[in-house]
Amino acid sequence: MKKNISFGKRPKNPLRRRVLKDMLRDWKRYLMISLMLIVTIAFVSGMYVANNSMLNSINKGIEDLRREDGHFRLSKEADEAVIKAVEKGETADVPAFYREKAYKEAAAEVEKSVNEAVEKNVSEQVKEAIKAQVTAAVDEKTAAAKAMGADIPESERESMINSAFETAAAENYDKAYDEALKAARDSEDYKNAISEAMDEAKKEIDKEIDEKYDELSRRYGLDKKSEAVPVRVYPLHYKNAKEQLPARSNYSGTIRIYDQRSDIDLYDLLKGRSPENGNEIIIDRMHADNAKIKVGDTISVGNTDFEVVGLAAFTDYSSLFENNTDTMFDALTFDIGMTTDEGFQRIQSNTCANYAFTYNNKPADKFEEKEMSESVLKALITQTAVSDTEDLEIKDYVPAYANQAMSFAENDIGKDKAMGEILLYILTAVLAFIFAVTISTTLEQEASVIGTLRASGYTRGELLRYYMSAPLLIVVIAAVIGNILGYTVFKNIVADMYYGSYSLPRFETIWTPEAFIRTTMIPIILMLIINVFIITKTLKLSPLRFLRHDLKQKKRKKAIRLPGWKFFRRFRMRVFLQNIPNYIMLFTGITFVMLLISMAVGMPETLSYYQDSLSDMTFADYNVILSSTEDDEGNTITTANKDAERFSVISLDRKSESYNEEVSVYGIFNGSRYVKLDNSDDSSVYVSKAYADKYNVHEGDTITLSEKYEHKEYNWNVCGIYDYTAGIAVFMNSGQFNDFFEKDEDYFSGYMSDTKISDISDKYIAKEITIKDMMKVSEQLDHSMGSYMTYFQYVCFIVAAIILYLLTKIIIEKNERSIAMTKILGYENGEIASIYLIPTAVVVFFSEFLAIYIGYKLMNFFWKLIMMKMSGWFAFIMPVSGFVKEFLLVFAAYLLITVLDFIRIRRIPKVLALKNME
């Protein structure tokens, strides 16, 4: 009978007891890694909580605050018929309208032309008939006289005929002319002439209208049948005026004032109350914070004073974009305000005929919203075209999804969340590799122990779980602490950052599992995958190879024979060759840090460069664009400023599948002091350097620009690059400009000057562009991000120090036994340090140069991707001082770590060389 042999229950893995002891023994390393993970996870977690809460408040405000689905601005106030037709979504039959109108005009012209021809012909016939009768009568008399022997000279005969003609015409012409003209008009020939002339005119009219409408149809899809999209249109007129603060004489900005809002685009009143009379106003909270305006202060709007009684977040201006085509919002010098109807009338400024609209049936998604907005645009284009209001034009049309004032903050918040997430994953991956390299070093150090354990029956799984315990435990602890900090402290920090840049409503904290999943589960999985891969690869070796310390995956190669250098030099080279994998990891870490520092150092340097150089980049310090070039009496508006000269400008679109950018086209008068252009042919233009750099345009290329809401398209050859980097622009002489855009010979748009133009009334000024206005992009970016970039430089210094500490620590730990042996051989700590620290210092030194170059190139690449999705252009600038600063930041961090490494070398005991020796 066989006996069952029982080996009993397998005991629990005793290696688990060593995990905490190992972590305490190497607490400095684990503390550094933990701190980096905790801070990063806390910030990203706080960003998720704050972002989701902010986005929820924005989305909630769309309905609660009745945010518009789009708006349009017309050249003048539209009549009720146009608004009603647009609300119904009706697309007018533009060809039929213009045909009928042209036919009526042509009918009058044709009838006039035929009548003039008939009248001329009848007049000539009547005169000829009278003259024939008179001539016959005179000839009869001269014949009778001749028969009687009296010879009448020819001159006397002609005189008699003329005298008789004048007498007969005076007596009979009118009656004869009227009878003949009536007979002619009653004839079939007259009717046939009218009909034939009208048919020819209609053919010409039909041909011209069809050609023009075909182009318009192709551009806006007017020939494609689409369902009418009914909307509700709300008048939302505003006035742009200068904003001045009596308490700050050096401040000057622009404020856009709306009258009382009650039906559309409401606001979240954050402080104070709504205006109750014509002397009170509420303004944007973000701008008020930047301009140091408080409730109770007085501001001047144009030349009218108002008391600020409230600070609000307007739902249609979460970002303060003055124009939708601006590169960046401007919360420093641009403001939004609202007053009562009485207060609105007090402001002496032109009223902009702006209208907001909402869809009667809301779109299901962004794709349907785009289709619906295109249908509304079709209705608007056609209805304004057939309007009875003279010179009614569309000046602007912006659907909500394309409105930067509404969508920029929302999109930026979403992008920040994605960027924070990517940063977390990159940092986790870097730390996971550091862990993996650390564990690989530990495996080499404990090879004999591992070989003994494997020979004693311990499985690879047990050893894997043991060596994986510390990294995973660190990540879990960091995730728990980081999420707690994120949901409490960092949430408010991130929210304050957004409130410092955007005009957002109040938000309520929303707890979301997304933050936990992305800041806890994914880092754990990354740490698990990277470490399992590296540890498993090593643990596949046999126990015998562990006992022999033969952990190389490849066969040993013969040592490289070094030249006959001095001993220390050869020793350092040998240390370098033995640690190449670790130095590659060190280089990777330095490159990662350099990319972060390139952004932290380069952003302020770029903004500073453009702020300091903008006056040299522009062609004039003051540009005044007129709303009309004639005053109320019809006289041309002029200025006594001797520095001023006329110029013309119009805005066109550079259209692409991804982004339509507004381009300023300038007409420059001959002999200009501000823009000096060489002669070019009629089809050639100059493009600004910013245009050329952004879209890779060269001399000889062809560019295509289009009217925004019309069917016209312009193709021009580039005859040169004009050194103007302050904007995306095209330059041509004024003659070309007038020919291309069908303007009068003396047409102009405004004045440019290096000195302020102060003798033109504000009511004739549509826009005034100064150096200060052009600097608002860099100033706003500097205000929003400049201080954070300074803090970020310190963060990068700390990150660099931690990464260098961890990686150099690995190199020293890997060589601990060799260091102990050199001590036994009698070498001093300073000599030993020079052997092991100098190679690392040299690697760090040269790695920095290469990493700076790589980081700069990567930052240039990312910067261009960002700028291609924005209006305008300015290149990423990194002066030599910036590169020096990058180098010194990282090298200073390394010098700090070198001191710690030297202390670590001093503490390595000699007895370590005698342990675990075969």
C-alpha cells in the first residue's frame, strides 16, 4: 500500500519582511522619488478636479446664463424685414432679386436709349421734310424769276432757303415732330426695337449675375439645398470707447459697453450689484483685478464718468478677446461693461449694430452645430443682399464654436489637463526607469544571495514580487498623499491660476473618479510594466550564473586596450566604459530636464525680446483707421500732424482646412517714409517676414487670399519679403490697391505716424492701433505665465537635482566594491572621488550641450505647432544668455549633488570589498 507523502503547506515568503527594512535603509532615494511623485500627482490631480469643476460651471452657464449660439455685426442697423427673414432661416433668391432689379433698371435704360434714337431720327426726318418742302418752294420761285429774266445767284438762293426753313420750322416743326414721333412709337418697328434691345440687355444681365452668383454659391454652398434653421435674433448693440481711470493717469485702455442685458448673454455677478441708473456700470472682474479697479471706483468711458457698482463674469467673454482674430486675449487693457439704456445713450461713440442669435432647436453635436451655423450664414448673406436698406453689409459673423472669447478658456483648460497628464506619465516613466536601473544594480550586488535563494527553492515569481514591492509601494503612497493634496490644496491653487487669466463664473467642486484613475492607476501600471520587464529579464538567468555574478545577457567581450596613459586617466576611462548604460540614462534625464528648462527660460526671454524690440519691428507708432474719410459736411478728413501720411488697408482671409487667418493688406502711397517698397508689377506684392516665416513663403511664390463673406479671391506673386515681424500682412502700392479692390483714385483708410494724431474727432475713428496695442499679446502672456515660468525654473532646478542625485547614486552604488578596494590599496578619498566623479562630471558637462540643443529644437517644434493654431506669429527666441542660464541651472544642480556624492564615497567602508567574494 502506497503512503501519501505530504510536504506540508508552503510557508509565506519571508522576503516580505525585508521590504520595509530595505526602504528604510535607502530612505533618501525613496524620499526623493516619493516627493517628486507626490508633488506631480498632487498638481495633476488638483488640475483634474479644478478643470472638471470649471468646465462644468462653464457648460452650466451656457443654459443658465442664456449664452448665444453666435452673433453677427452689420454695417448699420437692419430693418425688421431682414431680421424676421433671418429668424425664419429663409435663403433669399439672390439671382432672381438682382435680375428683377437689373431688368427694371435696364428697361428704363433701354427705353431711354431707344427713345433717344427714335427722337433723333424723327427730328432729322421732320427737319429734312420741312427743308425739302421749303427748297421746292424756293426753287419754284427762282425758276419763275429766271423765266422772267431775273437770274438769282446761288448764295441768295441758299439764304432764301435758310430763311424760309427757319420760318416754316418755327410754324410747323413742333406739330409735325409730335405727329411723326407718335406715329413712330405706335409702329411695330418701335416695339420690335424695344423688345430686341431688352432681350440683349437681359442676356448680358443674366450672364453677369450667373457668373458672380456661381462663385458666391461655390464659396458658401448657396446652391446646395439645406433645411432652414430657425433662430431667435436679439439686438446686442455695443459701443467701443476709451477707458481711463482718474486714479491712474498713466492708464489707458478700451472698453466695450453694452446696454442692459435681460434676454441673452447674461452674467454672473461676483461682487456688488447691477446698474440701476445712467451713472452706474458693471465691468469684467478679471480686468478689474488687473487694473486695480474696485466696486465704488469711478472710470471714464470716452468722456463720460461712471461709478463701478459691480464686477461680473459675462458668459460670452470668458476670455477678453477684442477681436476674434486676435492672437491673444487682453485682460490688461480691454474691458467689457454694461450700463442701463440711459447710460448707453450718454456715451459719445459710434454704435456697432451687433446681433446675437440662438437656435430654436439645439444641435446634437459640434458637427451638426457647424452645419446649422453655415445655414444661418447663408440666410444672412442672401437676406442682407436683397435688403432694401442701402449699403447693408456683413462686417462680422462668428458662431459660438468658433468664438475665441467663449471657447479659448474652455479649450485651454482642457489642453492643460492633457499636458499635465502627459507630464505625469513622462515623469513616472523616467522614475520607473530609475527604479529599474536601481533594482538592476541591486540584483548585481545581491547576485550571490539571489543565486542561493533560487537554489534553495525560491521561485522567480517570489523574487519578482519582492523586488517590485518597493516601487509599487512608493507609487501607491505617493498617489494616496498626492490625491489628498490635489483634492484639497492644489485644487484651489489651480483654480486661482485660471481665475488669474480668465473671466470665469463661480464654480462648485465636482469629485470625479477620472482624477484617481489617471493619477493613480496609470502610474502604477507604468511602474509595473517597466520594472517587470527589466527584472524578469534578469531573473531568467540560472542560479549558477547568479552565484558566479555572471549577469551579462551577452557574452563578455575582450576589454578595450587603452593607450599608455597615466594610471588615473586609464582608471577613469575604464570607469566610464563600464558605466556607459548608466550614462545613457543620465543623458536621457538631462535631456528631459533641458526640455522643461527651455520652456521655463525661453518663454520669458521670447516675451521680453518682443516687448523690447516691437518699436523697431513696426513701421509706425500710431495707426488711425477711419470709419469714414469724410466728415458730416462731406469734406475729406485731414490732420495737421506733419508726420502723418495716408495709407489704405483691408482685411482678407488666408483659408486652409485647419485654420482661417486674417491678413492685413496695406496700400502704401508712393514716397512713404514708413513703408519703403521697391517698384513691382501690377500682380506682385510684398509679404511681411512674419507671413513668410509662418507659412514658409519665398520670393517668387504665389499666395491666395479671399474676401471673408464675398466671392472674391485674389492671387498674387510674391516679389519680396518685407522686414515686418509684428503681424501677418501684405504690402502693395496704393495704385495697385485701388485697382484690385475697385476703389477711387484718391481712396485711403487712415493715417500712420510716429507721433500721436490728436486733431481727428473720435466719432470718425474706427480703430487706433499703437505700439501699446500691439504689445498686448506679449504683455498678456507675460502677465498670465511670466511669474509661473520663474517658479517653474526653480522647480526644474529641483527636478534636475533629484534626477542627477538618483542616477549618480546608482553609478556609485554599482562601484561600491571597487571603491572599497581602492581604499584598501591606500588611495585617499579625494583621489577616489576624482576617479569616479570626474568621468560623471565630464559626461554631465558635454551632455548638457547636446541636451540644450535637443531641448531647443524640440521647443521650437512645439512652439510652431502652437502658433500655427493661433493668429499672428512670433518666433521662439532663446538668446545666448538663455542658453547659459540653462547650462548653469543644471550644472549648479550637479555641483550640489557632487558634494553629496563625495560624502557618500567617504562613507563607503573598506570591509565592503571583502564581502561576498568568490
